[in-house]
Amino acid sequence: MLRRLSIRNFGLIEDAELALGEGLTVLTGETGVGKTMLLDALGALRGERARADLLRSGAEEGFVRGSFKIEDAALRERLSALASPVAAAIGDEISIERIFRASGRHVARMDGAEVSLAALARIGALLFEIQGQRSQLALLDPAHQLASLDRFAGLAAERAAFRAAYDTARALAAKIDRIAGAGREREERHAFLAHVVRELEQAALVRGERGELSQELALLEERDSILQEIREARESLYEAEGSALDRVAGAARAFAPRAELHAGLAEFAARLDAARIAIDDAVRALRGVEEALEQDSGRIETARERFHQWMLLEERY
């Protein structure tokens, strides 16, 4: 039962407070004195959407507050179920409040705890009804029909118990779904990891192979130009007439008979001979590189495919 209604800066009402007694209360007045504003205030407590013109002109904030006496134990249980966990346990009296602000951020509270507008609508529907023209259309609402039938049959306690059991059953069903979903996720994760292991085992990756492939590809991509440079170096150092090796060998032969005449000449001849041997060894080593590159004419595609496989696996895993 509504015991007290407080209104401030709401519509035409600047500040008003109405205390209601037991039994029937009748409010009368001429047109325009604010009777409709009282109904709008009660509608606000039932969670109805706030119109832009409900806040009094020039005011920054306004409110509607209602205090209700709760005498029915079954009603108290239903209100507690709706209010939990935002509000404390419902006592013999509760307070519902709607605060309207010029900034547009309106607030609904129950016993000081903020509640959503949807929750307020469900709570307000249990506390009081607003009857007017065409109110009988509410009888077409199946939820209203069922609630009316249960009240008429005196089944409020049984209805509350059923609601509690139903909510518990739904919570358990949701928990079962979560557990089953977690099991499916584990199975999917296991299957994915098994696929990863198989793919990595089939790839047979070797530590350090990626770096070696990168270096090998850099060499193979320059293969033709390197081979050309090797041939030119081999010609100038060893094979061509008047090559560096020929000139060094000729100088060594020229100074060899005079090595006994002076220690410096002997050292120079020895160094020339060492240079000849070094050039010969260098050219032989260069020939080995040349032969390897000539044999690897098709290796670049194989190396590219293997390197691409490494890159794909890195991106995936």
C-alpha cells in the first residue's frame, strides 16, 4: 500500500508531499491543478519511460519518491527476488525513487540501491496498479491473466515457490550447458593441438635450418652473376695467357738463380713462390664453389618451398 508520495520539480509541481491513510483516498480539483501530474508521478514509480517535459522548467533535478507498506509475505518474497542482489532484504516498508536530471541521466532506486528501469517496471507492477480508460485491456495479457488466476485461487505462496524452483532449475541447466560447452572446447583444443603436432612432425624442422635456408637462398638468387664473376676471376688469375699466376711464376723463376747473391732476393723469390701456391689453391677452391653452383641449378625451387613452409608454420603457430 502506498503510504507517502513526495514530488519535487516534476511537471507543474514544484514541491509536494502527500501522506495517505488507510482505506480510500479521493483527490479532486479543477482542470489544470495537477491531478494528471500525480498520475504521471505514479507512472514514473512503475518504471514508465520519462518524457522530456516531466522535469520542471528551469530545474536541474527533480524526483518522485514513494513509500510503500508491504504486509503480504508472499509479495515480500517476490520483491526480494526481483531486488536481489542490488538491494537489502525487503522489510515491512520499501522506498521507490525516480530522479530526473536536465543532463538526461535519470536514475531509479529501490531502498537507496540503483536498479534498472526494466527491474523497476517489474517491481512497480507488484506494488500498485493504475486504472483508467481501457484498463480492462490488461486482461488480454497472458501474464496478467495467470497472475490474477493465482491470486484468486490463493496460490501466491505456491507460485513464489514454483518461481524459485524454476529459477533454480534454469540456473542448473545453464551450468550444465557451460560444463558441456567447456568439455567441447577442450575436445576442440585437443584436436587442434594434435593437428599442430602432426603437422610439425611431418615438417621435420631442424634447429637452425631457417637461417641456413635464408643464407642459401640469398646465394642461389645471385647464382648466375656469381658464376660469371668466378669465370672471370679464374681466367684472369689462372687460365688466360699472361694470367696473374703466370706473371708471378715467371718472376719467381727469374729471381731464383740470384737468390744466393742477396738475402733480400732470396726472401722475395720465396714470397713469390708462396704467392704462386696461394693463387693456385685459391683458384682450386673457387672451382669447387663453381661446380657446386652449377650442380644446384634446380636447388633454388626446393629451397624456396622449404623456406615458405617455415614461414607458414611460423605464422600459424
